[in-house]
Amino acid sequence: MNDVYFNQNTVDKLDEYAKVIVEHIDETKLIGKYEIESKFNGATLNVDCLSTGCKTVFNVLYFP
């Protein structure tokens, strides 16, 4: 449910502050509105690849 909510509602609200959160939680970089850079090989991945914990923080932050 958490991932579905993130994909349907929260992903469009990601902003500059989200970059800081992604770096702290997943130790990766948000390089675009819908893309992250893999911490393992530098590949570009969809934000759907963020950890569930990171998505949970965003859901709570943007929809308190």
C-alpha cells in the first residue's frame, strides 16, 4: 500500500528538499523528478527503486 500511495500521490510532490532526504536515507542522489542514481554502479533508475522506508518518509512529509 505504501509504495502504491507513493507512486500515485507523492512522487509528483518531490522537490529540492527530497534530494537531501534521499541522500540521507538511501545514500543515493535524486537526479531528476523521477530518477535516482544508483549508489552501486551509477546507473539511472526510476524513483520506484527507492527504499520503502524512504517512500514512507515522503508520504508522511508531503501528506501529514
